[in-house]
Amino acid sequence: MTIAVTEPRVEDKLYQNRYLVDAGRPHIKVRPHVTPSANLLALTRVCPAKCYEENDKGQVEITADGCMECGTCRVLCEASGEIEWNYPRGGFGVLFKFG
Amino acid sequence: MIEEKFDAIVIGAGMSGNAAAYTMASRGMKVLQLERGEYPGSKNVQGAIMYADMLEKIIPDFRDDAPLERHLVEQRFWMMDDTSHTGMHYRSDDFNEAKPNRYTIIRAQFDKWFSRKVRAAGATVLCETTVTELAHDTSGKVIGVRTDRTGGVIFADVVVLAEGVNGLLGTRAELREMPKPETVALAVKEMHFLPEEVIDQRFGLKGDEGCVIEAAGTISRGMTGLAFLYTNKESISLGIGCLVSDFAAKMESPYVLLDMFKNHPSVRPLIKGSEVKEYAAHLIPEGGYKAIPQLFGDGWVVVGDAAQLNNAVHREGSNLAMTSGRIAGEAIFQVKSRRDPMTRENLALYKTMLDNSFIVKDLKKYKDMPALLHTNSQHFFKTYPQLMSQAAQNFMRVDGTPKIDKEKATTAAFIRARSRWGLVSDAVRLAFAWR
Ligand SMILES: Cc1cc2nc3c(=O)[nH]c(=O)nc-3n(C[C@H](O)[C@H](O)[C@H](O)COP(=O)(O)OP(=O)(O)OC[C@H]3O[C@@H](n4cnc5c(N)ncnc54)[C@H](O)[C@@H]3O)c2cc1C
Ligand code: SF4
């Protein structure tokens, strides 16, 4: 037997958090590609904020507003050049109340 | 632009950065500390158990005003399968001592308190400032930093990189490698609020007593991972983490694992009725001794999580961060007191002092553990927990089966699942890695 959980809505979880979004200056960018690598595709499941999504052409896109700056995508995809990762400008991004 | 030159610049106001800045500033050094968050702690995540001894060595009277949640009187280790847990509990009234040894804390609050101490010791602390680059002279020596706030270089004799596990600066300057997917875990965590009395009742606690649970088993779905549940005064911190390489290979979602843990029949009653106020994610260094990078160079040292100084077996990180920050601060102060330059040769003192501390000794002791658990994750995190649960259930159910047959059935189940040779070799390798 496994524990039954319906796929949780990450938006509901992120809704609890505080952010100061640096509008128009995303701190992570995905390089345009035809087919994503296995790691890039995995990010659609592995990113804890579900920032990565596969579009209907099978390419992976990012919306970094809910990003918690954990660095997982950097560890998986920066070396291959598929993504560009920087910290948000000072003061912007996630603001943990408790951590 | 900041025209002054500093004795030291500390990048980051987490555990290691605060320890380093405090140590140097309280010895009269001119210290600048830069933190990208709005306030210290706003980017930081921890379980969080804080070990008193290591903080006492920096701020002896911290108990007077530090934001401490509960002191721990009970620790539970759970091996979980999908419906049960087999466990070991240790509770002792001896932990109710005048100066308790372990506390739960809430990092955002703790880091703000620590930062106030750093400022009081005389350091200049600038938040909302992301360091964008290390500045070098023509010989390659680090001579300062550039930030996203000031135009030019801010100069210092030495730069302490306390930038955490995902530190961009040291890796981009090629002072160390970027963490690999198999040497870092991704952990997700939630804060569940409940009235203090409810927490006291559910865990049998009184006053400031606290209880923590560490759990492993099928909850990580065969990946190398651990879950935790810690009591704070009016909240419960709980979370789960697994190696990034495992997450990627299995295409698992951390929030699904987290919700499975929360819905486990052993966990659900403990958090029933709680209000969730935050969801956080962070990496944890898991590479151990073999992943420790070069720790010093001309004009720089690296401390804490950025240097992979984390004991994943014992779930210790903040204490290694604080201690490495303190030791770096002391080493730098010694070099400065001798009026020697902050060269690679002179800063090697930091490594020598660190090698003689519990940090490197502990990490060395478990040097083979990360690889062992990683290559055998299916067995250690899935097969064995299931077998343990079956064995316990077989032992406890009274159903008329002779005890001797029950024992045989248990042994047979272990051998079927893992083969006699597999069991022996797992046991031997685990014993050696633990030794
Ligand atoms: C879920 C979880 C549970 C844990 N539980 C425990 C536990 O119970 N007990 C324990 O001892 N340890 C635990 N740890 C480990 C512990 O949290 C870390 O070891 C510790 O926080 C490391 O401290 P640090 O100072 O090295 O890094 P951090 O605390 O990460 O601090 C790094 C700081 O640098 C800043 N920074 C980074 N780059 C820049 C830049 N370019 N410019 C300006 N500022 C920058 C960041 O904003 C941050 O404030 C846990 C970790 C996690 C993720
Ligand atoms: S840093 Fe973490 S939260 Fe942000 S996009 Fe990458 S994986 Fe997702």
C-alpha cells in the first residue's frame, strides 16, 4: 500500500511565502532549445516551486516569480549552458519569514 | 562608492558569516559584512537544531537573549514504511539542565539576533547588497569585491566567502567547483503552527522541553533521503530532503514527497489542525570529507556550507558553519596581529586549525558514508525499512504461529529480498563506513 496523495498544488504552498519580485528582470533564463536535455526536462518535476514547465512544443520554459533560490536547477543545468543563473538584485526575491 | 579599505569583508550573514564577522570585529578588526537578503536570515533555511557548545564558544551568554524555541529532551529515529514506523526513542530528564545542549530555533529570527551581536561588536553590516564579483589584482590575489549597489571595488586585506551551499562567487572565480547533483540534497520544509499546549500534549512536553524526529524509509521512495519533524514553541517544522541526482533520475517532485510524509499515518495526527505559514526549499551539502574544496588562497578563505562542511550523517551543519567561521576569524586575526600579509601561505593557518577541530575529524570518520548510501539507496531506504516493519509486525502479532516459525519467516524474508551475501556485504560496508 502507498500513501494516497493527490498531486499538491504548489501555488497554494507558495502563496504562504513573501516575495519581492524584481519585475522584468528574471534572475534565471533558459537558453532557447529544440529538445531539452534529460536534466532540463526533469526540472519540470524536480523544481520545488514548479517554475519550469514544458510547453506544447516540448520545450522547457521558466517563470521564476515563485523561485525560492535553492539552486537545484543551477546544479543540474548550468554547466551544460542550458540555463543562466544569477541571484536576484539585493533585497529582491524570496523573503523567508521563518526559514 | 565606499572609499574606505577594510581589514576583512565577509560575504553572507548566515551562521558561518556571522561567526566570522563577530570573531574579527570583537577583536577590533575593521569588518564589512555584505548580505543579499532584505535582512539576515531572509534567504536561509534550517530544520533547525542548534548546538549550544559551538555558539557558546563565540557568544558565551547567548542564552540571555537569543531567540531559542525549545531545548531538546527527546530524540526519535524512525524507520518508516508506508503504513508503519519502527523506532528508537531516547528521552532523558538529564537534558533538563541549567545549560541545555541542543535547542530548536527559527533561522530568520536567529540570524537577525546574531546579526545584532555582529553590529554591536563593531562590524558594518550592509543588507540588500548582492556581491556580484570578487576583485583580483594582476597576480590573481583577491583584493576586494564588487556589488550591485556600489560602482567600484570595495577593498579589503582578506575576503571571507560565507556564501552558503549555492555560492556563486567562489565557483565562478574557479576557487572551487560547483556542487555536483550527487553531493547536494534538495530539502523542502513547511512551518506548521499550533498552540503551545497542543504541541506539549501531543509530544508529552512541559515548559520549554522539545522533541525531534528524524525519519528515513520508503517515504523517500528509494532515494537517498531523510525526513524530519522538530517541535518549536508554537510551531512544528517538518521537511524532507533527497539527493538532487536521485530526484533528477527518478523525476520525483519534492512537494509530493513532503505531502506523503505529512499524510503518513504516523505523522498526520501530530500536525492535525495546524496552520501552514511557510514553504521553503534549500540545498544541503552531502558530499562529506571527499567534497571539501581548497579552503584558502591569496586574499581569501571559504567557510561553512560553501566549503561543503556539513555532516549529513548526524544532520549537523550550522555548528560546522559557526565553528569554521570562528576559526577562520581567529586565524585571520592571528595573521593580522603578526602584521603578516594575507597570502596563501599565511592563511594556511586556517586549514591547520580546522584540521585539528572536530569538524574535519568528524567528516573524515564518515568519509565513505555518502557514497555507500548513494549507491545502495534502494536497499537502505526502501528494502530494509520494509523488512524491518514486516519483522516487527511478525514478532508482535499473536496468531498461533510458533515463535520458531516466525523467526524463520523473518530471516527468509530478509534473504529473499537481499540474498545472504548482499546482507552480509551491506552490514560489513555500513560498519566500515560508520567506524
Ligand atoms: C532543510 C534543512 C535542515 C537543516 N537542519 C539542520 C539542523 O537541524 N541543524 C544544523 O546544524 N544544520 C542544519 N542544516 C544545515 C544548516 O542550515 C547549514 O549548514 C547552515 O545554514 C550553513 O550556514 P552558512 O553560513 O554556511 O550558509 P547560509 O546560512 O546559507 O548563509 C549564506 C548567506 O550568504 C548570503 N549570500 C550568498 N551569496 C551572496 C552574495 N553574492 N552576496 C551577498 N550575500 C550572499 C545568503 O543570502 C545567506 O544569508 C539544515 C539545512 C537545511 C536546508
Ligand atoms: S532555484 Fe530552485 S526554486 Fe528556483 S527555479 Fe531553480 S529549482 Fe526552482
